[in-house]
Amino acid sequence: MRNALLALFCCFTTAARADDDGERAALARLIHELDALAPLIAEAETQANPESRVRFHYGWLRQDIEHVKLGIREHIEAPRTTPREFPPLKGDYRR
């Protein structure tokens, strides 16, 4: 019984760690995709009519994208929490 509980606990911690790694990988890809927007933004900026009455603020867009990337990087680089220690399981539930 004790071994079964230990195996079950290990499955949950391994799955949680795998989820964290998957999330970090997906967030790293998201940063890469945000970086890929830079040439598109530059192209749109060169196509903009400088005499237009209403202008799009490309600098603000770039700042916002950098702000989002910074938040993602901070989450990715944050130290993982140390696993909590639990007292050993009794294993024998019949008495």
C-alpha cells in the first residue's frame, strides 16, 4: 500500500513538473513570435502616410510588446519553488 501511494505521489509531481516545462517552452515560443513582429511593424511604419490626420503610434506598440515580453521573461526566469517536504506516510491503515 505504501509503495502504491508513493508511486501515485511521484506521478503527480512529475506531471506538474512536465506541465511547468511545457508552459515555459510555449512562453519562450511566444517571445520568439513577438520578436518576429518587429520587421512587420517597421514595414507598416514605412508605409504610413506622414501627413495623415490620425496616426498610428508605432513607438507605443513597440513599448507595449517589449513590456509583454519582459513580463513573460520574468515568469520564465523566476526560480521554481522548492517542493514542500511532507512527513513520511504511515502506510499501515489497519489497526
